[in-house]
Amino acid sequence: DAKSKVHIVYLGEKQHDDPDFVTESHHQILSSVLGSKEDAHDSMVHSYRHGFSGFAAKLTESQAKILADSREVVHVIPDSFYELA
Amino acid sequence: TTRTWDYLGLSVANPKNLLNDTNMGGQVIIGFIDSGVWPESESFNDNGVGPIPSHWKGKCVLGEKFIATNCNRKLIGAKYFINGFLAENEGFNSTESPDYISARDFLGHGTHVASIAGGLFVPNVSYKGLASGNLRGGAPRARIAIYKACWYLERLGTVACSSSDILKAMDEAIHDGVDVLSLSLGAQVPLFPKTDLRDRIATGAFHAVAKGIIVVCAGGNSGPAAQTVLNTAPWVITVAATTLDRSFPTPITLGNNNMILGQALFTGPQLGFTSLVYPENPVSSNETFTGVCERLNLNPNGTMAGKVVLCFTTTTLFTAVSRAASYVKADGGLGLIIARNPGYNLTPCRDDFPCVAIDYELGTDILLYIRSTRSPVVNIQPSRTLVGQPVGTKVATFSSRGPNSNSPAILKPDIGAPGVSILGSTSPDSKSSSKGFDILAGTSMAAPVISGVVALLKALHPNWSPAAFRSAIVTTAWRTDPFGEQIFAEGSSRKVADPFDYGGGLVNAEKAADPGFIYDMGTKDYILYLCSAGYNDSSISQLVGKVTVCSNPKPSVFDVNLPSITIPNLKDEVTLTRTVTNVGPVDSVYKVVVEPPFGVRVVVTPETLRFNSKTKSVSFKVRVSTTHKINTGFFFGSLIWTDSLHNVTIPVSVRTQILQNYYDEN
């Protein structure tokens, strides 16, 4: 099974004011790719739900590609590290 | 910060000033995404601080050694984000790690930057006697909200801030209601190719700015090479580091009574006259010696024992000094004099081991003395603090430079601020802490200076957009030091600073409070930029949350309403537009003064701008053409609008490229 790594799935401006609704929508997007709600829950690292919409999840390259191609996704980028300046 | 605010003209002594006019930023909330905070630090005491602002919706999240009473009316919020870091570092053992799994700061960096921007007054502070004075933040009464997203990775001895954790911190800060977001972080260069929104900080910052939050970022420490500036999105304020008018001269007295003043943070104990050596091959030996700092460990054992060592280096690594010092100590040496390129800001030794930095000229003087006598000796005395003239202001060598490699037509950095040898609060766990304080250097320290200034301006102009604050600090910045002397840009040869070194110049907070007029920007301006940068309609529509169609032909990046004009590829004539909004007296009339870059023609129409009760915003056009016949480098000028009270000045940077998309070795 290809190694999964944290990816940021960026969806742009929020489409709803209720943060819980936004997070639920993230779980739905993720479970549609991973196959089940449990897998989606295990894979989810962060849900971005106040200032903008998106989530961070552990994904394989092929899963990231599937998400990147879906219409509601602006882009999918691998997690990276910043340094203190 | 015991010198920063007096140097910038923001001292409490001035009767009428921004500090007192804004109750020191008392109603403004500054958020920091960093390594946490040491809550017991005196900088975060809430004595004299009023009730928590009503727009605050954040929390004080408990965790390892972080309890509810660690927050107060000053330190009003603390959260930490580690899921991304843990997912990427499965071997991380939180029980063994010296870092705290909470908002508590192990490293000291987060505490330091927070104390620079918003620390309360702490009287009579020094670093082992150096840099003494009153420690305080730019907005001493502003509220502090901590978002810890940077963690110490012991097995690598480094600090890592996962971008997924940073984004979560930004998302929470937007929810919590911070007014200013201060990020002293820099991604590893090279930057993400060509697009800003693939830069994670830029993504979160776009939405923060759209909600009125001012985002201030460090410009990075990869200078003085060009095109190294980080955090280049047009919607954030990107900060370069300058020095203060303060240094730490350290007397080096030679056996022939010559005295040289080097730089160090050496506070003793003094050695007295000690043997001095420059390791080099004596005629009578077949052993190999070297006086190169980073290779001192290759000398035969005992070469440096009981002596002070002179070495030369061309490296600019911050660690050059500490590594050379460790070699000298390992061989029983007693001190180090390191001769290096002027201005490379090297982290001095911190463990009271005398290591003094000088330049090559002075290093050569010492070498000639060593070669002129059989038993050279030297006496290194403790460092002193020298404030004011003749200490000049420079752009720090390490400060990253423009042009903006993502989009050369967007001037970056935006502004300069002191970021060298800044005394602030730190974590007592930090190995360079002295009684909970530390002297640090970096654009990390310069960014919170701007965050503090912007917090004061926000208190004065609560309804301004984030772009308005950027415009105000850029168009009023000092192009000289506060005393009228030129600001040099440290580098492999010093030059007078230009916009790619420090943007509009050195921040002048008092003038920024009343800038005359501003180059304002809002979401439509950022959309214009994104369209000009080639983003497609669907991405932009999702980004802004409503259907957006870029104009066809796509707009020119030169029309992005920035308080600067940067043309990296001028061949034929370029005409661009700027729109300015009056924030001064209702009936104002401004006349244009053009200082064109060498060999460039700049024509502005109209030449007079009139504001009145009905006309708050006006536009003007700028026609730029070149007289050069070759591909040139950048030449710099200014475009000034003056009503005799305000001189609204923007930098103009133009490079002629007769032959476009072309590189040669010239």
C-alpha cells in the first residue's frame, strides 16, 4: 500500500457559516475517496472551517490526485515545514 | 527593545505621540503563530491592562505545564496545534521530548517575538549588563494571543512548523478575532514555483486579510543574495531587518599597545594579557597548520592550548563563530578573534567564552603584529554598549532581498525594521537565556516590530483595510536613518540601500499615523493580481467564494494598486494606473514630484490631485519609457505627491530589457 503522507486539500472560501457543517462536508469529501467514514476519520489531521474551507489528511499520491481532480477542490499540496526566521 | 522604540521615535517621553494617542494599543489583539510563550515572563503581566476587548472569541487551552491561570488580561489566548507535526514525525515521543505539549514555549523564539510586538514595560533589563534599559513592546498594552505550531525535534536538534498546523492556527486566529497576525516564519527556499497560493501561509493569509486582519511576515534570512525574499504575497506585509544605532564594541589590546574595537557579547571574566597565535606553518616544521576558522580543528593538538587564536573566514554561516570557538575550546584555547566579511551577522558566543568579530583589515593588522614579534600577546576586555552616533544603520546582511522571485513586479520586501541584537523576553529553558531575557537577530525580530507599530495604527484607524496600513508605513518610511544619515545595505560590499533591500525604507510610525492619502486595496485588487498572475476563473471563484471572471485580455500586473512601481522588463512604453484615497484633511490638493530612475522617463497625469467632500478617491496614470539602449540592471527613483504637509512617497524600480526573456553573464 503506497505510503500516505499529510496533504492539504484547499477548497477556498467557506460555503457555510456553521463550522460543524463545514467539517462534516470535509468528512464526506474524504470518505468518498477513502471508501468509508472510519477511514476518513482516521486520515483527517485538521479541518479548516472558520476563515476558509479545506482540510489536512493523510493521503497516498493516488488519493491526492483523485481529490485534486475533483471540481470543488482548488488545489492539493503536500504538507511542508517552515522554519523560524 | 531597550533601544528600538526610542530609536524609532516612539518613546513615552514625547508628550504627543502615537503611543499615548492610542492608549498603547490597549484594544488591539496581536496573534503570534510560533513556538509558544513563557507565560510567567514579566512582559505578559497584566498590571494596568483593562478588560479583555469584547471582540475576542478565543480561549486559553490547557496542556502540559499550561493552566488556566497562565492566561490573563494581557496574554488573553493560547492554543497549540501538533497533529500535522505528529503525522509527519511518527517517531516523535512527546513524553521524552523537552518541548511542552501545550502553548508553553521551550525554545524562547515565540516569547521573544511576542515581547517585541506587545510586551509590557519591564524596567532595568540587560543581557549580562549589555543593552540595558526598559524592555517593552511596540504596543505595550496590546493583547497577546498565542498559536503554537512550531515544535522542537530533539533527534534532529531543529525546530519544525508543519504547514498544516500553521493553517489550522490561522483558521483559529481568524475565528478568535485577532486584529494583527504576526508570523516570524520562513519556508525553505526555493519558493514554491510561480504561485503564491500554493504557499500555505499566503493561502491562509488571503482569507485573514479579506476579513480585515493585518498579516505581518518575516522576509527571511537568506540575504544578501538577490531574489531570496520570502512570504511574497501582495496581501501580506513582508519585513526586512535593519540594525539599530547600537553596537557592542569589545576592546582588543595588543602587546604593542595598539587597541582595536571588535564586536561581541563578551561579559567576562577578563583574561588579561594572554599569548596570541595565528596557526600557520613555521619554516622549521613539516606539520600542517591552518588559520581558517572552520578548519581550526585540523591543527596539531596543543597548537591553541592556553592561547587566544586569530582566524579568518569567508563563510557567512551564522554558526561560523560558534563552531570555530568549539574547536579552540576543545584544544584548550582561551579565546578567539574571528576576521570575516564586514556585516555578516554572526551569532556571537554565549557561554562567556571571549570570541570577538572583526573585519579583514583589522584582522590583517593583528596578523602583522603577530608576525612582528616572538611572543605576541593580547588582552580582550569585556564588551560595552555603544548607542547613537557614530553607530550607523544598515540593512542586515542576512536580511533576504528582492526582487520578488514569485512575481518581480510586486515589490518585496515592503518595509524595514530593526532586527539585529534585539533584547527581548525568552524561555528560561533556552540555553542562551540570561534571567529570562535574550538578544536575538533575524527578520523574526523585525516582523514583530512592524506588528507592534501596526497595532498602534490599528487603534488609531480601526476601519482601515490591511492594505491601508501597508500603504501608510511604506509611503512615510525613512529613506535615511532617523538622524538623516544614509542607510547602507550590508553585503559583500556595502552599498546604499534600495527598495529591494528594505522596501519603502525604515518604518516611521509617527508619520504613518497621518500619511495624507493611501494606496488602498481590497479583494477586487487581489483578484486583479491573481488574474494577471494567470490563475483560472474557477480557482479564483472558489478562493473568493463567488463567481469571478477575469477580464480579457487579462489585466496588467503593473496596475495592482500597490504603494510602489516595479517594472522588471521595460522595453516599450508602459502605462499604469494608481488609485489613491484621501485620509487627510477633506479639501486637500497634491502636486506630483517625480524623481525618475536613471535613464528612465516618467510622466504622470494629472499632475495635481484634488480631494474634497465629494471626491475621496482619485486615479492617476504613469507613463514609463526608457532611454537605455542595452539591457540594464534596476535603477531606482521615487514618485512623490506633496501637499506641503505630507510627502506621500513610493519607490520606483525599473529594469530595461531591450532583449526580453534573455540572460547573459554581463
